[in-house]
Amino acid sequence: MKRQRQQAILELVRREPLASQQAILDRLRELGYEITQPTVSRDLDELGLARIRDASGHLRYAAPQETAPLGREDELRRVLQEFALGIVASGNLVVVRTPPGAANAVAQVLDRVEIDDVIGTVAGDDTILVVAREGVRGRTVQRRLERLSQREAG
């Protein structure tokens, strides 16, 4: 039952902009789960879900470590398109600006994707420091991230 409930939570936050534990609790109850708020809180913690601000500035729960059916680079493209507000290079460093509360989620995806030219990231609330490998210019990494962050005309 716990596994099914947690899968339902993941599906809900993937499909809907749920901003509070109460909203998740209400939706689970609508789906027939008899559940309490402390159980929802534990499930969110176990699943690694966190509240972030989306590109519109609205709070919602998200699962940054989840690759879903997307490939790694597709996942990075999606989060950069949604959250990257600016990308600037200096030396072998790149700074990525995000809405408040989103930097950690984006940095987790950057780290998980394991871009060849990147050795790691450090995230604050709305800023990510991306460190390029020895001998790789930050500008090279910046251009790659900018290409990924470009929304396709549709």
C-alpha cells in the first residue's frame, strides 16, 4: 500500500502544480487513499520531494532526482528551459541564475547528468556555481547550457 501511495504522489506532483502537503493529501483522498498529514509528510521526505518555485514564481512540489521517462540530457534540457533565468561564465566557472528556491533542484539534475566538462556544482537559493574541468573554459560550458536552455519554436 505504501509503495502504491508513494507512486501516486510522484504521479500527482509530476502532473499537477501541488503547492502544499494539504493539496497532496486532498488529491490522495480523492483517489481513495485513507491517509493522514503526517504520513504525507513522511512520504514526501522519503521520496525526496521538495517545494520549489517554478518559472512563474509559484510554489509547487517537485522530484528533482527523478528521471521519469526522460533521458538524462532531456531532463536537463527541461529543467534549464523551465528554471534558468541567466547563464554567465568567468574563467572556468559558470553561474546559473534561477527563480528563488529552484537552484538546488537544477543543480541536482546537473550533477546527475554528469556533463563531461563539469566536475560539480554548488547551489544556493537562486544561484548555481558550475565548476568546469581543468583546462575547460567556463564559456564552453556556458554555451552548452545555453543551447540546452533554448526553447524550441513551436
